[in-house]
Amino acid sequence: QPLDTVAYEGWLFFSQAASIVQMNITTRQTVSHTTVGTVYGLAMDFEDALENPREELCNDCDGLCVRQSDMAATCICEAGKRRSEDGNTCVEDQDVFLLADGPRLHSAPLDGSSPFVELPISGLESPVAVANNPNDGHLYWTDPTAGTISRYSFNSGESTVLVTDLDTPDGLAVDCVSSNMYWTDAGRRLIEVSKLDGTDVKALITVGLHEPRGIVVQPALG
């Protein structure tokens, strides 16, 4: 429940219990900052912001420049990127941690250099399993509420529904070698497979299963 809001230079800031959230109005990307206690009011010091433009505080920062004091700021990078050694420039990072949290998907570097940020994906209902394919730059997820499997492109920022009319798609695994994806359907008690674009769907295991959930693949062993 947002308690107060303020907008500045394409970003919407709002406070809630134990955190302040910044949301990019265009991409819907969010960055959350933990606070001590509940923040009931927010205000932006516009004059100070004009006297200390972002390029003087975060040289070459192509992410979000967050002020820490009058003379210092930190460059926070978007999902899928990390800060380089100079602490300002954002570079591509393949080693990220992906998390499904309620109706949202989050990403953060494994080295902890940046906080979790929400991926700008609209139309999510209840994503459960998440799988990343670094070969094609896509993030895949199951949504048992919608009965679908979808994917998100880190390059274009577009999401696409690949498979529909499923009962309870839960676990998901991507085989980067054969370009297949495998998932469990607890409602129908089976494991299915398809191409990464959602075509050529086949039932792989249909007997001996009782509400199958998680699934993993080992491409090197076939």
C-alpha cells in the first residue's frame, strides 16, 4: 500500500512499509530500497538536483543514479547488467539470479553488486517456475493461473505467450543444446516437451506421476 508518491525526471517514487520504491514510468522497471521503519512522506529536493546533475555524481552511469549524500551517489544497473570496475558503467552480466515473487519476476547479479529489480513484464498473473536461456537471450516461465508458458526477450523487452490451454504448468527446464523446453503439469499428471518457440508439443511421460512439480534437464547426458 503506497503511503506517499513523488515524480522526478521520468521516475515515480513511492513509500511503503519498510521501503522506498523507484519505478521508471516508461519501462515499469522498479528498484526497491529498504528503510528502517515506515516512510510516510516523500519530497524531492529539485534545486539540489539541478545543482548536482547526475553526470557529475555518476560519470557514464547508464542505469539509475541514486544520491547517497550531497557529494556522493551510486549507480544502480538494470536487470541483466552489473556495475563495471569503475563503479559507474553498466555492462552485460550473464550471472544473474532470477526470482518469481507473486505476480512479479525479479533479477539481480549473483555477486550482490546491485539489488533486485523487477523485470518490466506486463500481464503476469502468477509466475512459478523460471528458466533462462543465455543462448537466445530469453527468460521463460510457467503460469498455472493462466495455464500458459511464456518468454521475455532481454534484447527487445517484449514478452510472448508460447503454450496455452495447460492445466497446472509448474516446473520448467530449458535444454539449450537441443533447443527444447520441458515442463510438468500437476493437474494432468504428466511431463511435456516442445521446441523453444512453443511448437511441436508432445507428452513425454504420462503414467506413474502424481502431481509432478520441479524438473531439471542434463543436456550433456541427453
